[in-house]
Amino acid sequence: MICQECHERPAALHFTKIVNGEKTEVYFCEKCAHEKGEYLFGGHPAFSLNNLLSGLFSSEPLFSSNAASHGEDEHCEKCHMTFQKFLQTGKFGCAHCYTAFDSKLTPILKRLHGGNTRHQGKIPKRMGGALHLQKELHLLREQLNEMIANEHFEKAADVRDQIREVEHKLSGEGGGA
Amino acid sequence: MSLERFINQQTSSWMSGGGPYSDVVLSTRVRLARNFSDVCFPTVFQFDDAKQIVEQINTATSKKLSLELLKMEDLSPLQKRVLVEKHLISPLLAESSLYGAALISEQEDISIMVNEEDHLRIQCLSSGLQLQETLNEANRIDDMIEESVQYAFDEKRGYLTACPTNVGTGLRASVMIHLPGLVLTRQMNRIIPAISQLGLVVRGIYGEGSEALGNIFQISNQLTLGKSEADIINDLGSVVHELMMREQSARDALVKTSHIQLEDRIFRSFGVLSNCRMVETNEAFQCLSDVRLGIDLGYIQHISKSILNELMILMQPGFLQQYAGGPLRAEERDVRRAALIRERLTMKETN
Ligand SMILES: [Zn+2]
Ligand SMILES: [Zn+2]
């Protein structure tokens, strides 16, 4: 086997590259492998992360046995991705996959995101009219509880008014959406 | 405004070496992963979908941002490699995307990758440590796109991405940091596991495995779900500040205890770079790191700090071959690399 980069020296190292579940074998001599190291493995997680993911999922006996017993019939009706295929590649086929595999996803998300399963960040403005209000409501209620706990009753009354206002807006939004 | 410019323009604005805390932090990068709601992810989508995504995003951004659209199919392998080396596109986009494209700003501080692992990867780059500013810029672009694009978003899971490692905020913030003091005092081996405990990832971005070429590390958040964007960058920022403090004390300690050894090491590396006729990537990185430390500590004067930032991009194989006008064997690249570095050093000396 000759190095695929310089076509001169004998290949000393061989790498398996996995992109979108497709495996490619590449062969390099030591010198070229070093030169190419950054290009292939730096910058993008596709190479290391996929392996890590498959390892992460399949090391969980719960998933593999579950998936095996259900066979191929468990799939996303929109893109036809199967859960088995997802475990192999670590990637979903479409947004609906998140709904289709929801119950199996929670433990995976917990492992990947330090126990978290719910989004706490940005909400798109376009779709988020009601969502933004709900988030505001949630924050106000937290404030209210804190104020009552600290016996700041006057401020608490103000916050209660604000909560009513948001609730009112929200009922309007809900009717519209 | 053309492809040639992105290929031939040597340095991007974020490589300039300015920016806050630039004696330790080289650059800041923020990336947002986004998908269109009604189109399958690039994992399984068809050519027509891919094409439609490129057209839609080009229209969505063309009114308010001046970005140049580069389609991967129009680029030669070498041109793509240069863009990868400049961090403007990823190897995945370059090598195996279906109708992949990138929208890049003139300053090369914005790059929107299209049809990579997700439909969109909005990426902003800045010099030095500028997490909040860079996030603001990415959010500005995100909001602008959102005016005409319906994103795949779920109340419970947030922004939906092909890989569940990115779901939620879709945010990956990373800081490229030069830590010669901590490496020389052998502290990195203890620090890396400690940082990993905090939900952050540390890796050498040049070189393989745990060995970081040029003592350059990239620190980024691992978790994207369950924390707000502000919390993610604040947590990353506070770890970076802690690292900068430790790096500073390591440098102070080295100067105090091993002043002559340090000076010797720095000027030896300077000697190698000023005189070499062939140099491999590894050695070049190590010497550049020493010289840069020498500049930071005041041992070496009249040479710009940006030498490390610029040369670590320019001395890569793709760039060297681009300048040579064609493919080079590894040995020929070593010769070209040496010439480039010598030229760059003397250029600043006569200034
Ligand atoms: Zn070779
Ligand atoms: Zn699906």
C-alpha cells in the first residue's frame, strides 16, 4: 500500500473516516499523516464525535435491546429514519424525528447535556409570541415567590399586577394562535 | 468581490492579532446551528431540497448583508482546502456536502455554511477574547434570517439539529488560546481534565490527540441544551479568564526562576525561523510559539504579535500550494514554508 497523499512512501497509518454514516478508508505515510492531521481531524467533529456518539448510544444496553426487539418498524413517518440507523450515525433525518423518537431521546439528551432535557435559550421571534409571554410569566412568578418569601409584600403586589397583565395578553395570543 | 479574493487575501480581520487580551487569546468563534422547518436535514435530503436551501438563504441575506456566495461544486480541491485552513468552511462541507455552499463576508469575519451537517451554520469570528460581541453579531444575523425563514424549533428541545449534541441553543462558542507558560510548567495535563468536568472541551486544534502544536488550545462549550446562550458564554468566559490568570503567573514564574533558560530557548527558536531552509509543521509551530512568547515578554522587539496568528494559517499545506500555483510534495512544502517564515520575519524587522 502506497501513501494516498504523496504517492511515494509506503503507507504507515490508516484512518477510518465516517461521514453521514459512510465509511471511507484512507492510507497515509507517517509524514503526510502528520501534515494532513489538522485538515482531517481538526476543525470538525465529524470524525471523532460520530464514533464517540455511536459508542455512547450502543454502550447503553437499554437502547440496543429495545431497538432490536422493535426491529425496523420504529421509524419517523416523515423522513423514514429508523431509530437503529440513528444509533449508528448519531444523526436525525428531519425535525419530526425529535417527536417520533421523543421517549427514547430523553435519556440520550440527559447523557449528552449534563442531565438537561429542556431548552432554556433563545426563542425565534416569529413563532414565539406566546412562548415569549410564557417565559416572561415564568420569570415573574419566580420573582413573586421570592418576594413573598422575603416578605417584600408591596413589591409583590406590583409583580402580581404584571402577572395579570401578561396572563391577559397570553389569553389573547392563545386565541389567535 | 470574487472567489479569487477569498483565496488570495492572506489574512482575515480576525487574524490581525488585536482585540482584548490578545497576548493570550488569539481568536473567538461563535457558531449557531439552524435548520429550515419543512425540509429534511442534510443527513437524508435530496438534491432539490439542497438547492432550494441555498437559493432561499442567499435571498434572505442578500438584502441586508453583503456576503459572497461560494458554491462548493465551483471550487477546486485546493481552493476548498485554503478556505478550510482559513476556518471559513469545515472539511465536512468541503469534502462531502450535497450542494454545499458558504456565504462569506468581505472581512472574512462572517461565514454561513449551507448544507453542512445542518442547513445553516452561522459562524462569526473575532480577534482576541470577544465572546459577548461575537455572540451579538451571530444573533443579529440569525434574527435577520429568521425574518424570512421558518426555523425548525420546538418549545421543549429548542432549535432542532441533525445531531442531538447541538440541539437547544445550537450554540458552539470557542476561544483559541496560546498557553506556552502552562505547557512549559507542565500544568496542562492537570488543567484539561478539570475543565472537562465543567462541561467544556479543551483540545489542541493543530496536531493530533492531546499534543497541541504551538501550545495552541481551543476551549469550547460541550452542552447546548438546558442553558441560556448568556450562561453558556459566561461559563466559558470565566474559565478562559481563570486560564489567562494562570498562564500569566506561569510566565511570571518562568521569568523569575529560569530567566536565562527561557531567553535562550526563545532566541534559539528565533534563530531557527530566521535561518532555516526547510522546516516541518511541528517544528515551525513550536518555534513560532516560542517567538510569540518572546514578543509578549519583551525579549524580542520590532516583530508584530500577529506573526503567530497569521503564519499558523499561512504555513499550512493548502496555502503553500496555492502560492506555488500547484501541488507540492511534502519536502517541497517544507522548503516553501521556511521561505515564507523567513520572509515574514525580515519584513517586520525592516519596518
Ligand atoms: Zn505520503
Ligand atoms: Zn425524521
